[in-house]
Amino acid sequence: MDKQDRNKFTNWMRRLRNIFSKSKKPQHILPSILPSSESELSELRISSYSQETIFPPELMEAILDKLHYVEDLPTLLRCRLVCSHWKQVVEKKLETEYLFRWTNLNQDEDHSLSIFQETRISTCFYSVIPETVYSGLTHIWLPPAIAANPKGNPFPNKSAAVIGFENCHSGTHSDRACPNLEHRIESKAPYEEVVKLFQNYGKYLTTLVLHDLIIFQDNFCLVLASTESLKALTLSWVKVSYSKEEAKINVPKCLTHLHILSSHDNTETFYKWLMTAVSPQIVNLKIQGRAPFYGKVTLEQEIFKKLKCLHVYSPMEWDLAEMLRKVESPPALQHVTAVWGWISNDYWTVEDVIKFIAKFCTSLVSLKIHVKLCDLITPFENCGKIFPNVKFVAMVIANPEYRAGWDEVSIRESILPWFPKVESVIIVNGFNVSGVGFIQCPLCNRYEQ
Amino acid sequence: MALVRVISSDGAAFLVSQRLAKRSGKLKTEIETFRKSSDNSEAQPEIRIVTIRAEILRLVLQWLQQHQNDPVLPANQNEQDGRGDAEMGQSQWDRDFLAPMDLGIVMELILAANHLEVKGLLDITCKLVESKITGRTVDEIRTAFKLKSDFKGNEEEQTRLENRWCVEN
């Protein structure tokens, strides 16, 4: 080694000492952030990460977030088995993902898409235990080994969907539907197995979908009474049967965490019970078809004390429209969706919607409405209110031809006078998700057609 | 060119341009705080990163330098989906950059990217770790991540039974 090489080596060692010395300040500043050679960098690569390193849960979540909660569910479930920390992270992720199906209020294009989907479809499709309950209560298929000797919590993802008769889809979904099927359900042993599962493990659930069911009152109460941690509940075409026509349901005082309710076409008596029991704590309410408002349960603030988000899909009942028209003091709603599908709706007009939202014009942040742009102007002029905090507006149109003539100028002229702070306008063309196309207003500099 | 001195936990100083440093949310905030509190507008900011050692800090800065002309990703982009960013942002250079690293280095890089608020780097490193999880058995994951089972009693067996409800056909 000649003198030049020795000097070079000494300098290099001094540099390394500076880098790895914790107590000593560096004698010089590295002139560049880049290594002088790749070999130098390789020598520096001595991993200090070990199992003792505290890896923050949020970063573990960031890694596991790259896994899809449906497609990669087997991988996620394997991760539950790695260690107790990973188990906690996976369970939190799964709970968050499933809850997100109910609480999706993000305003980018993809998320707006799912807002306009019927929640009934999306929740049932993504909820789990399909292998055990999907095929319906009359012919529940449980893996034989587990059915013979069930062990462990069957809801590791904290989510369950109990889906009933396929043939109820074609019925009227009312008290009159399938009148002779109740006994068939009750007489089937597997049904008791499901109730037993809920009694033993329902406490782990945070989201639950009951769909297409006719269920006796007592069993229904047993199921709900066991779900003490439930946060989101979808009830779709659920009929609760009673021994007497006017019998009351014994309300289980357990749904204290429930704050998201999605409801579609359930029976009147059931609605009376449900809304009386949970309305004061509901933050997010989705209604489709038959209205859950009967008797004294209306959308007044004193009844729905915490309601922030209201989604009304296909309000085909005169009573619902009438109730919304009569509401004097609704809660300070922040997010409102008023969408009716391809069925012409004479019960609830655009004018009714505008009058309704005008009652809480200062709290409203986002509005999604099924309307033609040109139909908005007159109702807004008539109501005479400005919505100072609305940042997001979406409009759904059923017929593509309505898109004609929508351009930046017309959108701006139509929207801005009433929503001076609006940041984003999305126009969804068509009601079916498959047919959706977007025109995004240049208010957010992203205009496409 | 305005410079900033970034000092690692083990005392190594890196002199980088402020333009480059501001690609990190954390460094940007620190530089702006320094500017507000300093009387001398010409003074060179000095930022100590007490949680990141020299080797890792060097890698972060190296990645930033390579991506200095990329658009800055918003912190919450795709946060609900979690997919897309990594695939969209990963170049051949990124793949070559990450290829020789062992998992320990990558995990440290994740911590550093998170601390320094470098979303693009966080995305690609998380994606890399995710790819090392997918398709592996529980034992393989434990080996790769140097983890040991810390379940008490029969909790692991119980968890395995619970999983069967979701994956059993």
C-alpha cells in the first residue's frame, strides 16, 4: 500500500467513524448525499432492524393495507397467526374495511361510485360468512366438521351477513310475502345453529347484514341481544313474525354502539320497534324503498339527535315524502343523498329536496341528488337560501341525453350562486354502476367527458 | 443554491439542497420553522433527525434525489384503497434501488419514510414488504420478519380455528 492509498484508507475510515459515532460530532460535512461508490454503500448496509425494533401499528397497517380485504383475505387471515401484534393489526384493518362500506363519504370518483350503488348489494356482496350462511337459512351449509363440533369465534373479520330466501326477491317484501315460509324456517335445525353462533360469538361483530329473512321475534331478539359491539347494521327485507298481530318486540337494550343503520323495505311493526330503539344514537342513516318512519318517529332533531348523514334511495312511499315535507326542525345534517332510480317519482320532487335541505343550509357539506341541471335553478330561486359550507355536489342523471349542453359555463352558472364554496362537482351518468361515466367540473381543474 | 444540513441519529451530516429536502414533508416543515425563527435569512438550517441512522438517511435522500422532479403525492391519496400508488410510482430505478436490500433495511426505510413524510418511498417499500407476505406460510412470514409467536396458551390454535370459518370450503 503506497502513501496515497494509505491516506485514502485513513480518510475513509475517519468518515465511517464519523457516521457511526453517536457521541462524537462529525468533523466534516459530506459533500454529497450519494455514496462515492456502490461498494462503499454495500459495506454500510448492516441491518439494525430486529424483532426488538418497535414497529408502529400504523405502519404495519400501511403494509397490510396493500392487501385487499376480500381478494387477499386468506393472506390476511394467515397474518393473524403470526403474532399477537399482527393479529390486532389485521383485525383492526378488517373492521375498518367493513365499516367503510357503510361510512364511505369520500368524494373522489371511485368512492362516489359506491355511494350511488345500492348499499344492500354492496354490503351483502362484501360481507362474510358466505360459506356458512350465504345459501340461506332453509339450507344452511356448515362445513360438516365444524357443524358437528363448532369451535372458536366464527367472525374473525367482525362482520357477518345472514342472507335468506332467494325466492323472496320476487315477492313484495311485505308482511304478505311468503306467508307460509315462517314455519319452514323455524322447523329447520340449522337455523338454531346460527342463533347459537350469534349467542356465543355475536359480541365480536361490529357489522351485520340481515337480508331476505323472515324471523320470529324471539330469535331476532336473541340475535340482536348478543351483538353488543355492533356499530353498523343493514336490514334489508326483514320480516319479524309475531305470535300475535300487534305483539311488541322486547327491545334488547344492547345496541349502544350502533350508529350506522342501513334499512331497505322492512315491515312496519319492525320499523316502529327499530327506530324507537335506536334513532337517538344514529349518525348515518340510509333508507331505501319503504320508509322507516311511522307514528311519532319523524326526522326531527329531538328524535335523531346525532344524525349527520342521510341517504334516501328510491323513496317510493308517499308517507316518506310527506314526512320530509312536514319536518320542521331536522338535525344539522352534513351529508345528504337523495337518489331515486329509473322509476319516475311523483312523490318527492326536486323542489321538495331543495326545500328540505334549506332547513339545515348552514350545516350541509355535501349533496348528492338525482336531478337534471336545468331543473335545479327554479327550486333554488324559490327557496332563496344559500348553502355557504357545501364543498361537494354530485348529480345523478338517468338518461345520457341529459348530458347534452352540460359544460363548464353552465355548471358554474348553475351551481355557484347557491354553493359559493363548492370545490368539486361530479355528474354521474346513469344509475347502474356499469354505465357510469363522469364529467367532473373544472372547478377542481379536472374536466373530462 | 440554498442548502440545508441534515444530521442523522449517529451524527453524520448530509448537505442537500433545500429544494430537494422540501420533498420531505417533515424537512419542509423544519426548514420553514427555521426560517420563521431565524433573523438571518442567509443562515443555513441544520436539522437533526434523531430516529434515523446515517445509512438509512442516505438511502432516503438518494431516493428523493432520483425522484426530485416527480409530482408530490398528496398525503391521503388512495389511502382508503391503498393500491395504485406503488404500482404507478415504481420505476425500474426503484426496483433496482430496492432489490439488494434485506428486509431489515426495508423495514427501517419504511420507518424513515414515514417519519420524514416521503409518501412515494413509503408506498413502494410497503408494497415490497406486502409482496413478501403474500403467498407465504405463517412460519415463512415469521422467519422473514424475525418474529416469534407470542400467543399465550392455546390462543394460536383458537385463532387457527377461527380462520377456518372464513376459508374452509
